[in-house]
Amino acid sequence: MLEKLEQLDREAFLYLNDMHSPFWDTVMIFMSEKLVWIPFYLALIGYLVWRYRRQSIPMLLLVVIAIGLSDFIASGIMKPYFMRLRPCHDASLSEFINIVEGCGGRFGFISSHAANTFALAVFFNLILSDRYFIFKVILIVWAVVVTYSRIYLGVHFPGDVLLGALLGSCMAYICALAYPVLVNKYPYFRR
């Protein structure tokens, strides 16, 4: 059964990785680049501090914990333990895949990009009120596009990103459970 799942993962990867154009190459490189998102993160932090004042402290602390746990589990535990080659390092796939820009580390299971972006997106989807519906949708779309970019660029299999997204979502859920506890336990965090 594991072999069948792996074969399905490879077939899905080859299909999704084959949809290329110069325009989308540029977009996907941009979406996958970590440093280009710094202004977005700074704007998000600024808005949360401005809007939520003291409540932003546990928000920011817990989202950093969710992202940190996701990244540590994905990169520090899963990749070295499973040692599954990235598609771009897999010699049996080399003639079939499009590698747009570089390959990254040797192992790809599970995707840190997927885990980290979903940790952020799901955390804020869980703790923010419904009046932020559009922002919540934008965060999920952003996480999905960043995650898909990893397949498009040839550096992750679909299973790598799906399990990364699941890991990030689980860490976000756990940290979101802690948010009301902190706010209710410590009156300082209430406006």
C-alpha cells in the first residue's frame, strides 16, 4: 500500500510540475521566496499591535510558537528521519521534471514552507473574529499558493506539502487553543 501511495504521489507530482510558462515561473519563484514576505509579516505585526494592543502579545507569541514547532518538526525531525529525496534530487525523475530555480536541501519530506505558511494562516483563521473573513480567505489562498509553488518548482512531492500543511494546521490548532486561556488567565492581556 505504501508503494502505491508513493507511485500516486509521483504521478501527481509529474502532472502538477509540468504546467510551466515563463510568467508562472516568475510568480512561483516569488511566492516561494522567504525574504519577500518580510514586509507582509511586518505589516501584519504592526496591524495586530495597533488593533489589539496588549492582546497582540499572546497572539504573536503563539503564532511564533506554532511556526517554530512546525519548522522544527518538519526540518529537524521528519526530513532527517525519513530521508526522502526531493524530486529534483531523484535521479529516476531527472529527465521528466521542470526545475525552475535551484533545488534546496537533499530531503523534502515534509515541506517546511507548507508547514510554516499553514501554521500562520490557520492560527489567525482560528483566533480572529468573522469580521476578518476576507483577510482569513487571503491567508488561506496565500498558504495554498506558496505550498503549490513548491511542487511547481520541482522541490516537493504533493505528499510532502500536504503533510506539511497538516502539520502546520495541527500546530496552529494547539496554539489557538492556548490563546483564550492566556487572555483569560492574565488580565494584563485584555485591552
